[in-house]
Amino acid sequence: MDAVNLNPLGSSLTFARMRTGMGLCVVTEDHQVVHLRLLRKSAATHALTWTATACVQG
């Protein structure tokens, strides 16, 4: 959670800036950390396929 808070995205993440394999972490309202990894990106349809892994803070 510290890494997310200390290194915020800082600006909008546009489709053009997204790269296959990139990872993002977000913190939910109930303080769970979710890691998103971009698996596929279609320029033709602007479709994105992600995996998500959540960690529950204990």
C-alpha cells in the first residue's frame, strides 16, 4: 500500500500510454490492494484484457 501511496499515477492513463504487460496497483475503499496486469490491447476495437489479483490487508 505504501508503494501505491508514494508513487501515484499522477495523470490520466490514456489508451495510447497502455502497454501489454504493464502493471498497476490500486487501493480500494476498504483498503485492499489490487494488482492489474494488461494482457491484451486491441487497437482496432480499443478492447483491453486484464488480470486482477487482490490482497486483503490483515
